[in-house]
Amino acid sequence: MSKFFSIDASCNTTLLHHRAKCHEIDNQIVSHQPLDQATYREMVALAIIKHNYPFSFAEHENNMLLHCYLNPNVKTISRNTAKSDMIKIYKREKENLKHDLKSIIGRFCLSSDL
């Protein structure tokens, strides 16, 4: 099924920018944006943290196949790499929290229900 679009070049620059950035090959959209491996690793670690997945989630076969399908240039990570990335995120967020708490003027009260 082919789709054809007609645009007036003088009035639709957004579509022209999109067409220049992405183009269609064999009915697949191919993006020309390079993969940032550090961002990919952080996103996998954040997914594991947010959904309380085991570290081995990074090594699940279908998960790795999906990532490779979406971008063939991706270097999938091991559970040990995911663990070290999560520790880095934890330390970064801990420092951010310390900084935020130090910047509070006056007193504050923390309570928890365990």
C-alpha cells in the first residue's frame, strides 16, 4: 500500500525538515539520528528501576532483539553493566537530594512509615 503526499514547499517547512531527516526505504522509516550509547544504557537502567525488574532484564533475549531491531547499532548491555549504571544513577540522585536539602532555608521534617 503506497501513500503519496503533496506539499506546497512555500508553506510547509516542518514537513520538508522531516523529509530531509527521515526517508522511506521499502516502506520502513529510517532515521538518521545517531545512537547515543550512554543515553541508551541509562534508559535501560531507569526502566529496570521504575518497574522493579531484575538486573537480568537487560539480558532477556526478546528485549535485546527488540533493541537491535529498533537500532542495529545498539550495543546491548549485560546485567552487570545495568547494575553498575543503576548504582551510578543512585549516587547521582543521592547527591542531588543532598544538594536540594541543603538549599532549604529553615527547618523541615522527614517522617516515614515502615
